[in-house]
Amino acid sequence: MKYSLVLTVNEENVEFQINPNRTLLEVIRNDLGLTGTKEGCGTGECGACTVLLDGEPVNACLTLALQAHGKRVTTIEGLSKGGTVHPLQEAFITYGAIQCGFCTPGMILSAKALLDRKPKPKEMEIREALIGNLCRCTGYQKIVEAITSYVKDH
Amino acid sequence: MMHLNKFEYLSPSSLPEVFELLERYGTRAKLVAGGTDLIVQMKEKRIAPEVMINLLEVPELQRIERCDAGIRIGATVKLSALESSSTFQREWKILASAAHGVGSPQVRNRGTIGGNLCNASPAADMAPSLLVMEAAVTLAGRKGEREIPLESFFTGPGLTVLRSDEILKEITIPTTPQHSFGAYLKLGRRKSMDLALVSVAVLLTLNRNKETCERTRIALGSVAPTPVRASETEKMLEGKRPDEKLIQEAAQCAEKECRPISDIRSTATYRKEMIKVHVRRAILQALAAGR
Amino acid sequence: MSEYKVVGYSLPQIDARERALGLAEFVSDIKLSGMLHGRILRSPYPHARILHIDTSKAKALIGVKAVVTAEDTPKIRFGPRTDDWAILAMDKVRFVGDEVAAVAALDEETAEEALGLIRVDYEELPAVFDPLEAMKPEAPLIHDKERNIVSEFKLAKGDVDQAFKESDIVHSASYYTSQVYQAYLEPMACVTDIDLTGKLTFYLATQIPSMTRLTYAKALNLPLEKIRVVVPYYGGAFGGKMETNLHLAAAVLSQKTGRPIRMVNPREEDFIAGNPRVPMYIDLKMGAKKDGTLTAKEVSVIGAAGGRAVYSMVIVATACYRVDSLYHFQNLKTEGVTAYTNTVPTGCFRGFGNAQMTFAIESSMDMIAEAIGMDPAELRIKNGLKTGEVSIHGWKIGSSGLTECIRKATEASGWREKRAQKRSARGIGLACCNHVSGNRAFAREFDGGAGIVRVGREGKVLVYHGESDMGQGQRTIFAQIVAEELGVPVDRVEVARVDTDISPFGLGSFATRGTVFGGNGVKAAAADARRQIFELAAEMLEANPVDLEAKEGKIFVKGAPEKNLPFQKVAENGLYKRGGAPIVGTGFWVPDTVLPDPVTKYGNISPAYPFACQIAEVEVDTETGEVKMLSYVAAHDVGRAINPQTTEGQIQGGVAQGIGWALMENMVTERGRVINPNFRDYVIPGPLDLPPIKPILVEPIDPNGPFGAKGIGEPALNPVPAAVANAIYNAIGVRITELPISPEKILKGLKAKK
């Protein structure tokens, strides 16, 4: 039996008829074709699937799509709507915070959520905000430096 | 990708609706709140419920309200709310600390206090601090409500006294007695997101002169089939002056009281040793907070 | 300040934008028309005979388009280096996770359901899990061989027994390096497609696009030209993404259905059927004089190959003798054995055996330093190979920045002061390493790099190479090199994705060869393009081609800068003059390296050798055994850093990975089954587990590397476990010789000391 799912994704209203056993991650990647949100583990450990749900970072792989019904979803594609790159993304690019880039969308969204809550975080607060986002390429250092630089410049 | 089994999904908007569904579906149904434990278990094929009842649209379960006894927290209050609440940081500090230590921000933005307790892991992050605060849980069903001490809620790894027609409705925490100081310590395999190898919560209520422990509450996680109070250790300290020697003895007593197992994360031997170390450290930290 | 215009600058990666925006199409993002979803049925037993497979119920499930077993393959035995692989198990399964059957369905959910409907009757066989046990003559045999030995390595030079007799100190120790998982963020993935002629296109996360074709052509019994490999963006590899049955099973499904197949490992399967690091038992005996001169080294290495050989025997061989060219040695005796075990096949992981041996030798060096009362840093400087020297195996050290690395690292870390203080439970430890930039011995056929550089009418440059960018920034390095050669800004250069139908045959990204081989290859191609550009420009400027130079997007006459033309104008004019043909430069670079002698191993196998010195500072909680990383300095001899920021990022990532290996990572197995196949219980470092990592770039300018560059990928990790172990020893006097250095081991060590 299919259920009606209504979401606002990157400020656009979308509607689907879906089976309830679909996760928000599946709907984002398969039904909406937004593949910026990645699957790294499927069990909420790596954070590659991080999206903002009503502004808060969550693991889309563990969120039933129907439980997001009526909510606002922001994916990485939503940060650069209309083609303008978000300054936080610019900071990641400039400061070498991206290597393979698989963790990057989730990492940027977690960072954005932190900065929306707390515009001038200290380094330890930045690191704590990112513990749900694993990175294997960078050792996190340039990611932290990119965010710190962004904070200083804005 | 690991897929969830097919299930029927229901999203009641009131408690009476929830109770009706529980009566109808019984053990065929699972209640889902944040899903951060449940969905993982389903993906790992440990459970495959036919029916999922979503609790997140039930307003009665989302409230935080002061009451005569202290404060009531609805079962689906998110861990992120507890972590960031200035009320809890001020008046029930170790609860806010415990919430802060759960998983990652992503997990805390979905995970709920009720879900953490009902999942009933021996390592349940919220249990030790709630135990030392002598919290009570209200279990509710169509037949009515019953309030029991949290201590009596857990019966084994993943097991609670909840009947198939009941839900955990709210958690009631008494006002913290005056001159009380607490500490919560959690040991993991790394500092970033981890499950507890051992965890310790301590709440010491000192006398007026802050010299003796009028009341001691110590709870241990991950070292028994359920989160437990270290009652023998508590007795050792009550009414006494907590000097270095007594604290050491108390730590050794806690080591003897716990019954950890060896599993993929750690050994029983290491866990026992760590209980000793962390009970001592938690007591010292609580006392330091009192100075 | 670099002496060049583009090379030597910390430019942002040329594809960082796509990745930051979430627009980069990774292998697991690819969607082709008519694409089906594949999954693999894997063995639940470590060793069993397959009696019967019944796929009928799975085939009947609605939405299932194909179910294949070995019967649907050519049933050829193949392998990257041996012949012990089968695409799908033919007679036996040899590890938990071994591929038995594969399913293609309309969606992933149906494919997963179909797996549960395949019935396999197994007859369990006795199994063996430890290489020491597997080596014994009475062990159950895993392959059709007399013993479970994949290969043996023997090497002897000089007279170790005599040299030990003449030594002032002889130190022996046994080490164990654990089997760890690369933990790249994107699991193994592929999309295969097939055309009407039966030609397969593989969209692969692969480090070795061209070499993969060779192996897969054999496995599928197809002519090489029927196999095309395309390399999209992919999420990391660290050695783990070479040949894999995942790709071949998908190909068989494409053959069966005539449709594209997408196959992505669920993370759990990636753990149990990936290519983790070769675990090794290392017995190391070293002799030295009291002035610190090393006299002799005797070592035995035993490594586990797992259920089939990926590259483990090459990795064991590398462990056996690569460090011989880190220090001056005259007397050596080395034995290595690689044994089959009924465990997940082990493969390449950053360091490739040299990482394992570096843990052993750098731990032993520290103990020797202590025994003779010498500063560990001075001991390394004394024995380390210097520029211009030739090692005992004939490795020509064109440049060595090792001494400078040691001096800079010790200065930056406060080494001297911290070693002199007595700081309770705090310690500082040092470790060095050597490595190669490419390895002639890896592929018998040839060694070298090639490139194609196309300059179109707009003056936009497109670079073709045959290597593989797994996120380490290779495309950016190539773009910088080509931009420098052509005198254009780097944003005028694009690097095409590798497509074996067009790209040169690149051996691939391993052995830290990308910058030197791929870089020199595209550099040569750019030089050829520049030659053609100068010919055209010379005519337009009425000058001699030898008098021209290219910079800042223009072609100038040397000494008469007012005579110049924009690069784009020359390219456009050239195209119009020559019937529309773009300028295409091709080039290649073949170093004068040699295959090592089969017996003596003598021969210069690499054109450039990077070195490093890393210093770790730790604080040990002596009650819990937890190790806190306080600081980390990593000084790396990179020849020249084409892009300092990219190089630093590689160093920091390698150190982080090494810290994980040293302190917290462990694949736990029970009867051969990995019982922690997830990130919940296989913990890797998170942002709170790492110290600030200070990279220091040492640039001796190598004679062979492009613009003097050497490689960085693997040296970034090699010294880490020893640096950490040495720091812990300095802190609490406990020497741990088994990885991981867990809190339990530290507490045990402290207790034993009392």
C-alpha cells in the first residue's frame, strides 16, 4: 500500500506515493535524483547521508521518509540554488578541505547547521559538531581550518 | 544498501489512538520515535515488524512540564533538546551531560529519551543519570497508567516490563535535593562518537556543612544485563566523610558489584577495572563541583 | 614563493567545486537507461565444498531479471598475479564472503530479496585461519597445491652471523601488524554496460584502469578490445580498489541481461569481502656498533593472503626488503612466506608491506638507540641514505631529504627539550621511512607514464592520462604541470576522466607513482604540444621557434617581449591552417629503472625515493590505558611540492589513518568471519581523536621527478605506528610490539613493569 508523502526539498514542494519502508535517503537519491547526498554505511555511523531536516542535521539513511512528511529538507544541492556557491562551500574549496569529496556534502551541512546555531564557534565546538561525519582522506584538519577561516571572514 | 522489510505504517495523533493500535496489533507492531536504534536493527535483520506505529505526531509525548515532584519529560522529547536546555543544564546537569554524550548531533536530533530507555541496552546512555536522580517512568495503555521507579523498568538486555499494550509515556525526575552534586563519565574506544564501554553516574547529596555524604546515588552502565544502581557502594558512603581512602574502597566495592561480560568491544576484566577507575573519578568530580 | 608560475602553488583542486556542490557524479551515483541492480550471494562458511545451487525460486521472483552462478561464467581461473580466483565459486568457497552467485533485478530491494531465495547446499570443510597454522604441512589445504603457501621470499647478502658476532649490541623482537580496513567512505561500486557486439564498459572505482582490463579479459575470456574501463569520481581507495569480483559479477549479469548493471557493496559486505591490509608476523634481529652504525639485519616475515591471492605476496616481498634502502646495510638475511588462510583475501593498503615493516624496524631502532645511549634522531641521521648514494640493492638515491626531515621535525616538535624533561606519562617518539615513487617490479611488461594534450580552438587544454584520481588531487597536479609547460593559467586546463578507449595505458595509482610517472607523462605530452605551438607561433611572429617562450597565456619572443601572441590565437590559427585539426601533443616518459635480479633483488627499481621523519607526542592515562595524541609533526621529503596544500592534505590524512591503525582499528574475526563489519564496532579516528598535525615539506628537488617532485601518498602513513609506539615507550616505559596498541595492552604492560 502506498502512502502520500509531501516534502519541501530545497524550497520546492514535492509529492510522492511511496511504500512506507523507504528511507528519506532513498527518496532523495532515487525519486528526486539528488545524488549529492551519499550512502556510506546505511546505519547512521558515517554521516555521508546528512541532510538538514527543519534546519537540523540528521542521518537520512535512518529516517523513514514518511516521518519527514510535511517537513523542510535541505540537501547539499540546496546550498547553491540558482548557481551561486555558498561562501561556506567556497571556504572548503579554497582551504583544501576536500579530497575525494564523498564526505563533503554531509560535512558542509553539519558545519552549516552549527554556524546557523552558533556563528562564532571555537575549534573544539567545531570538532564536536562534526563527530557524526567521518572523513578518511583529510584527517579533518583542513576541514576545521576551512570552517574557522569562514568564521573569521564572515 | 540494506533494505527495510515491508510494513504497514500508522501515524496516530493522540494517545488514545496509540493505545487502540497497540491493542489491535500487539506484538506485530513496533513503536517508532527517532528510529536511530530501531531502523538499524531492522536493516541488520534482527527484527522485522509488520506494523510500525509512529509516535512523533503525538503532542502529549513531546511536552516538558514542571510538576510538584520535579519535572516531567515526554517520551519523545529529543536528546538534542535535553542537551541544549538551559533548565536541565542548571538543575539536572548530569542529564544534559548524558544527552550530550549520545552518538552524534545527527543521532541526537532524532533520538528520544523514551526511545533510549525502551531500547533498553545495558549501555543505554540516559539510564545511569536518570537512575541516580531516582527518576520514575509512567507506563500507559488503554487500561490506565502506572508509575514505576526506573530501577524496576529494565529486566534484561533489550528487555523491559512494558506490556505489548503499553507505551512509555513520560519520565518524571524529582527536584534535585539541595547541596547535591553530580558527575557523569562515559568511556568509549575513541573520543568521537562511541557506545559506552562503561559509564558511571554519581549524585552526592552533602550535608549542610558539605562534609559528609548524606545521600549517595551511584549508577553503572554496560556492566550488567541492565543499567544498575551500585547499592552496596552507595551504602558504604552514606553518612560518611568521603576521604581518599573511603573513595578508593567505594571504587573497589563498585568493581565487585558489577557483572560485566566480554564482548566485541571490551573484556570483562577491563570493564571491571574501568568501573573502579571511573567510580572514583566520578565521586571526586562530584565533590569538586561541590567546593 | 615558487620559481614557477603554476607549479609550487597551493591552488584549489580543479574539481573541488563539483565535489563541494554535490554535483560530482561518483560511481555509485551513475544512472543509465535500463539499468538493473545487482547483489552478490556470499558464502557463510570459511571453507566448504559447494554441492548444489538451486536458483529457481530466485529466478521466479517478480522483478528478477537474472540469477547467475559459475555456470554462467567461462569458469576460468585467473588473478592479478596468480590463478586462484574464480568470478563465482566453482567447487569450493574459501572464506566467509566468497562470491557464490549474483542477482540482477529491477530494484535493489528485489535483488536483496532474491538472494534469500537462492539455496546452496554446502559441505563444510576443516578451515584454518592463522598463517602460522596454515603453513604447517598438516593444515587443511585451501587450493590445489601441496601446501598453503602462495610464495616464499629469500634474500641474503654478506654474512649476518659474523656481523652479529662483531656487533656491540644485538636486538631481537617479534612484531605483529594487524589486519585493518581501508574504510574509504564510498563502498566498492561499479556500473557495467554492454553493447550489441558484446563489448563491456566498466564504470569503475579503480586505481588501475588499464591493468584491470588485462585481468578481466582473461577472466571473461574476451579479447582485450571488448573491455573498456571508465573511471568516474570515486570516494577514496587507499589501495583497496584494484581488481575485484564485484566488477566481474556485474559484467556477467550485463552479459546475461544485455542491460547495464549497478552493483554497490553494502558496507557490511565491503568489510567482509574487501581487501584489507596483509597482517604480518615479523621477527626482526638487528645488530649495531656502539657508535650507532648498523651492522646486520635478519628478518622473517609471515603474512596471510586470505582465501585467494590478491597482491599479498608482492606486499610480503616489499615488507622483506624495501627498508633495506632506508639505511646503510651490508649484511642481510631475509625470509618471507605468504600463506593462504580461510579469511578475507588481503590486499593493498597504503604502505604496501613497507608500512608493516617500518613499524618493526623503527621500533627496534628506538630500542637500539636506548641501548647505546644515542639520540634516536641522531641514530637515523647516521645510518640514513643520503643524496647520491646507492643502497645495498642498487637503488640510486637521486635525492634524499631524510636528514633535513629529521632536523626540521625535531626542531618543530621541541624534541630535544621534551626528551630532556621527565614528564609524567607524556612522551615523544620519532620514526622515519623510505618509499618508492613507482616500482619497476610491479608490472613485468613495462614501466613509464604517458599523456595526450589537446589544445582546441579556444585555447582550452584537455589532458588525457591513464592513472587514477581517488581523491588525492592527482588531476590537479597534472593540470598544474601541463599549465606550467604551456605557460597558461591553470583554469584553462581540464583533465579528462580516464577512458581506456582514449586514454594512454597508465599502470595506475599505486606505489606512490602518480605524480612522478603520470606527471612526467603529461609533462612530456605538454612539451610536445608546446613544440607544435611554437612552430605555429614562429611563423606568425616571423621568429625562430627556439627563440620563443610561453608564459601567462602568451607566446613571447625572448628578449623582445613586445612581439607576442595570445596562446588562444595561436591555437585558433593553427586549427584553421591545418584543416580543423586541433593541436594534439603526445608524450611519454620511461625512466632507466630495471627489474630486480630474481635472486639477488639487485636493481634500481624506482626513479625517485621519498623519505620522511615523523614525531608524535602522546599522553597516556595510566589508569585507563587511553592514549591521547597531543601533537604530531610530519616532515616529508617530497622532492618538490607541485601543490603544497594538496601535499599537506595527503600528509594529514595519512597520519590520521596511521593513528587509527596504531591505536584503535582492529578487524575482529571469529572462525574467519569478521564480526565487526560496521563503523559502530570498527572505529576509525573522528575529529576528536586527532591532534593538530603539522606537515613540513622538504624539497631537495629530485633530478627525475617532474619539476623535481616525488610522491607522498604512502610515506604519509608508513612511520605513524612506530612514532606512536615510540612516544608511548618514552612516556611510560612500556614497549608494545603488536598492533593495535589498545588500552588493555598498555595496562597489561604497566602492570608487568611493577
